[in-house]
Amino acid sequence: MMHELALEMMAAGHQVTIITPQVDLSAHYKMDHLDGVTVCRFRSGPIKNVGRVKRAINETLLSWRAWRQLKPYLIENPHDLIVYYSPSIFWGVLVMRLKKLWGAKSYLVLRDFFPQWVIDSGMLKPWSPITLYFRLFEWLNHKAADVVGIQSPANIAVFESFHRLSQPLQVLYNWAPELPSAASSGQYRQALGLDGKVVFFYGGNIGAAQDMMNIVRLARALENDERVHFLLVGNGDEAALVRQAIEGGQAGNMTLLPPVSQQDYEEMLSEFDVGLFSLHREHSAHNFPGKLLGYMAHNKPILGSVNPGNDVQAVIEAADAGFVCLNGSDELLSRYAQKLINDADLRLAMGESAGRLLGQTFSVRSAAKKIIDICDKS
């Protein structure tokens, strides 16, 4: 999403720099270009697929490491606007430093109410020392923003129920570019032995926030239907659980693959039939998963389950772009899946509706304009 945003801003005539951590650098930093965007990579400890303590330490050090390693470049190359994304919650210190150095404005793209969702899921107690530690950095992250963009109207109400900010809040939906339709090569269907099957595809984080066993239960409910297969691509802290379920014979109609390149991911999206998503039932925040935009961009019908009150359900159903139910409504989710399995015309119609929904509500052009507009406001 951030790469797509950078390209849209460049197309509007702006110069764009991306700052990002990279684990395997031998030098302190590396400068390169990707599709015309300047990319500053600084050396970082691992923050993916590692233990929680190690991840917390390395994320805490993100701002410090970025400033320490990129300081000469940052001093010599001022920018007018800082756009930063959460998660992670640990960019606030760097953003405040750069605002002071450059006299720039800042926009926080807030996609995940961490640590709130961890508290909701019972992994942390509300007033534990670890929670208070995360709350401090969350507060710094929010304080650094001139405007906070939250991904849905319902989420603004939720956010205001446990935070009070002086900065303005605005709805900033997730975004994606509209893609020209392209014929699928079918290479992944053939390689995975999925020719002739209706493939339910999930791509992205395989973690506790997604409640991946929800998808495993759906696969088990349909395991006697030889027309169906579930393909999951990604990694995360519940990948081992999913792998264990597959190897233990609980989901023989499911395949789990590690993360792939963006090009391979797009090819997979073009080949398969239904886009899957899942959100943990206990969340109080109302996440709009970024993976849905990829499904929409490739005209795929959407099947998913959400936490109570999440307005992603109303958005998808109002557009006839798919089926959504509450997480835990296993029988209903299975019935929805069966409708999509049994009716190719329904899959096609809902997929076309999903593509229209992307252009009408979730375009990268409207997101870029909303963010850039803060530079024109005093």
C-alpha cells in the first residue's frame, strides 16, 4: 500500500523518499530506487517471525536506528510532509525529530489499534507494565501526527472511546490501484494440482489477530467436497498451528505456502477463485484488512468473518461483493462458501462488483489527495 501511495504521489508531481528497515544489510544503510522512488534502507534487527520479546526490542529501536544511520541524508534532504504507518507504534520519536528538523507536517496512517487488540484477545492485561510500556510509545506515535487517518467510520468511534487526541481524525480508507484485467497463466493451479477446483485464497499475515483456526474450521467443514481447496500464503505467529492442523489430517484440503514476491502474489490472485479473510471475534477495533483490496483489484468475490460491529461487513454486502458473517458463525460461513462453490456465475458477478467497489471507495488517488491536502491547511 505504501509503495502504491508513493507512486501516486510521484505521478502528482512530488518527490518521494521511503525509509524502511532491512535485516540483512552488511552496511549501516543502503540507498536505491524502486520504480523511481528513493528508498533508504537502514539496518535493523528482525521484526518478523521472531519471538515476541526480540520483536518488541527491535521495534522499539526503529526510530533510534533510523536516525543514527540515516542522519546525514535526512539533514541534507528536507521534506515537506511525513507520512508514516502504524503498525509499528515506534515511529513517533523519529517523526517528531524530523518535524522539528524540517518544519514539516505529518500524517499518521493508523491501521491497527495496538496494543488494544492484544488486550482484547486476552494476551495482555490492561494495566500490566508491558501494556503501559506499549501505551507510552502509542501515545508518542499519535502525538507526532498533525492528522490521524483511521480506516473506517466505525473505527473513529472506537478510537475515541479509549483515546482523546487534540489532532483531527479523518476517515482514510485503505487503498489500491485499479488494475487492467489480465488473463491468468494457470501456472500455480497446475503446479499445486488444483486444476478444476474452486480455490479459496488467503494471502497475508497468519497470526492471532486473524484467528486462523477459523479458516481451518471452514476447510474441515468442506473436506468431503472434492471440488474445493484452500490455499494460504504468508507467515505469522499462527502459521505453526495451521501447519500442524494440515499435517495432522485436520485440513487435508488446505495448502500453506511461505510468503512470495509481489509479482507471484499478483499472479496467484489472478488465478484463484475466492478471496478469504478472517478477523478475531474479540477485537474491539474494526480492522479493514488490506488484503481485501488485492481481491477487489483482481475482481474476486470475498468471503470472510469479522468481529461484532465491524463495518467492513456492511461495505462488502452493500456492494454485493461477497459474503461476510460474524466470526464463530461457522455454519453460516460454510453455507456462504457452498453458495460460491456451487455457482460460477455468482462468483463472477460478485467479483465484478468487488472491482467496482475498489474504484468507487478505495482508490489510491483519493487517498493520496486527502493526505497531501494537509500541507495546504494551516
